[in-house]
Amino acid sequence: MSSELIKARSKISSIKSYLKQDKLFPAIVSLHEAIGIIVRTPLIKHEKDEFARSLDSALDLLNNDPGFRKICPMVLKHTEGQEKELLTTLKELLDDLQGSAVAEAQQMLQALDDTKRLQLARGGELLAQGKIKDAKFVFNKLVLQFPDDTDLKYEISELFLRHERNKEALQWLTEALKDFPESAHLYNRVGMVLRKMGEFEMSEKYYMKAVRLSKDDAGLFFNIGRLYIDWERWEKVDEMATRALEINDRFTEARKMRAFATKKLKKTEEQA
């Protein structure tokens, strides 16, 4: 997932926190900016599905917020393919609000985003220096400040993965899944981490949850194929590579995977 899409998810995740703090303007600005990113970014199907669920949840929070109902008499709805219309509605709503308040909200959002970036970078530096406890302290403090930011937890997990701290990465991915239990992307990442930890059966369970949410992601089936390679289940490797190629017949690595599985199966038959 691109950095822009991660940014969009983070903005959607922050809406709940802003409304809890009675910060309506930042919540609306966050939603507007997130939809703007979604509109201008090409999405594959499972990403569209994830964002559709996230937008529905965010709009439900806004529509039921007393402050929002006072300034917006209509119920905002998200319809697939009509994101531009929703973006226009939000823009008109923001234009109706005081310009200075909107500008202030945008400045606050930028300041908060800068804070997250700086602290994530600081935590990454500490991990690179082997100062694991110090890094954990920075990340824990950051999440206390942004408790509803699912993508912040995901980004922390990625930093731990980058430094081969699989156990900690799994912990943060699990926390992110508690916030967003319908994310195929998160189930996929948990499956990958568990594979690296040698927990093949658990890895398979998480991958299958990802498949139930996203059946058209060639990369997901390729990742499951990598699990079965480590597990030495060659028929399953062949099956997953084939499914990946059915979705994307130009997937060179999946074709190589299937050829590898065929060779292993043939060798197994010869030894039988």
C-alpha cells in the first residue's frame, strides 16, 4: 500500500478521536482530505472494499455527532463510485463554515501529522541503534496520544519488522486488527510475520481470513505460496501460484513459484 493510502487511512482513523474531543472541524477536514486521496489514487478491489467500510464507519460517527447535526441537516452517505460527489458535499460544507476555523483545523492536522512523523522517525533511529526499550517507550507514548490511529500501529509494526523484531511487530499488528478487524491487508501482514516465526498453522489461519476478505489479490496468494514453500507443502504451493496467475497472468514470480512447485512434486513422485 502506497504512503498516500496509508496517510488516507490514518486521517480516517483520527476522526473518532477528534469527535471524542469535540474537535468537529478537524474531523471534517480529515475526512475531506482522506477522500481526496482516495479519489486521485488507483485502488485494487480489496483496497476499495477496505476504504468503503472505513468511510461508512466514519460517516456514521459524523452523522450521529450532535455538533455535526447542528451544522449539517442532511445525512451524509457513501456510495461506491460517487466519492467525488461526497468530496464536493464536504467541500461545500467546509466553505459554509468560518474560513479561519477551517484554516486553523488544517494547521492543527498538519502539526499533529508532523508530530507523528518525527516520533516515528525517532523510534526508528532508536531501533537501528539497538535501543529497543527506548524505542518502545517512544512508540507507546505516541499511541497514547493517538489511540484510535490504526495505521500508526501498523507503521510501528513495520518499523519493528524492518529491524527483524518479529515478536514486537506481531504485537502491534494484533493491536491494529483490534481496531480494524475487516482489513485483509492486516491479516496478510500477520500471516507473513507468523510465517517468519515458523508458526505455520497460525500463519495459514490468518492468511485464510485475508482471503475471505480479498479474493482478487494475486500478491496475497503468492504470499500464501511462500508459506507453503517454508512448510514444504508442494501441492499447496502449486495451487496458490496457480490462483495468483489466474488473477494476474503476467505475475512472473508466481509463474516461477509454480515451476518450482512442479519440480518439487516431480522429485517427490520419483522418490516414492
